[in-house]
Amino acid sequence: MAGATPTTYSPSPTTRKTKSLIFRNEDVDWVRTDGRDFHQCRPAFFKIGAVNAAAGSAYAEFGNTKVIVSVFGPRESKKAMLYSDIGRLNCNVSYTTFATPVRGQGSDHKEFSSMLHKALEGAIILETFPKTTVDVFALVLESGGSDLPVVISCASLALADAGIMMYDLVASVSVSCLGKNLVIDPVLEEESYQDGSLMLTCMPSRYEVTQLTITGEWSTPKLNEGMQICLDACAKLATIMRECLKGPDSALEE
């Protein structure tokens, strides 16, 4: 009698809860952890003028990813004076000690700092502030996935808020490859399962790409599809960013 008791117990329901919500199998029907469609971005929020002491600043929130960017300058620069008659851009990306699930690991991110510089440099009219330097400081308050694209878009808004002359705003979006599926604006869990990633940064009004970063193995059709998804999303994102510059704040729902 005692041995029969365990066989009568059946927790409800068990079919999907025993598996992860992320699958890499080719044809498995799965859903994203936050319920979004594969090609749907997270709701996003932008606000400019977040730091009073800075020449320009912006705050961005994409789901659980929260970023604040401050811009200082242009200021006199000995390095810029030595090398050329155009301006110089400095970029720094850092994480707070509470940004990641593992607390106490806040630090500067040199790779992201370099990538932010490359993404923005082509959009800034450096000739408008010769022999001076503009400093861009990005701080990730909370890491929820797709951190660098959010940083880049937020930094572009902060530069515009500071009155830095630009050819166009810079918008950035990333896509993760999970099996046969491409998912846009991935969260941390999706990034941990991805087979490859693609991040595209562009000036949507000019239809010019300022940076393209690819990891993993991509077929040519899949790469073209991923780039087009990102370009379409960047165009929508840039529209919201422009609206933010006109008003106090703005939100993007898709």
C-alpha cells in the first residue's frame, strides 16, 4: 500500500514546464520568455536631459535593459590638436556593480567602448569642433540583454541633446539565431542559447550602415534576412528617437 502512493501523484501540468522555453531544435514550436513574436522588439522608453551636469544626456529602457548616457564637451584637447584639425571622440561603456545577475562585478567594458566609438564616429561631423574632444560615458544600470545596441541608440540621442552636429541619428538593433529561427532584440536567456548573433547599426535616413558585427555561422540567405530585419527595426526605432527629441519622452511598443 505504501509503495503505491507515489504512482498516484501527478503534478499539473507537466508537459511544457519540464522543458526550457528556449529550444534549438529545428522544428520545435516554442515561445519567447516574454511572449513576444520572433520579430518583435521589446517595449522601449527614451528620455533626454537625464543628467543636469552634462552637456547632453539620455536614458533608455528596453524591457529590463536600462542605460544612461552622458556627453561632455566639446572641450580643448591636446591630443586632438596634435593629430588633426577635426574633433576627437572618446567613448566609455561601464556596468554598475548591480547591473548583472552576479552582483559586485561592475566594470569598464573595453570591447563595448571600442564598438560604441566605431558605431558613432561615422555619424558625427567631426569638422564642426576642431581640436576639441567630446566625451561619451555610457553606464549600464541593468543588463537585460542586447545591451550594446541599447547603449548605441541611447548615446546617439545624448549627442543630439548636447547639440553635437551629426549626419543622422544612429539606431542599433541585434538579432540572435536560435536553430532555424531569427529573434530580434534578444533578452539575456536568449543570448545564452544563441547559435549566432548579428548587430547592425545604421543611419536610417541615409540608409547607411555604420557598424555590422556578426558571430557564429550564417548562411547567405539567413544573413540577408537578419540584416533586413535589423534595418526595418532601426528605421522604426529612429522615428521614435526623433519624436523623443521633440517632446519630453517617448515609448516604442513594437
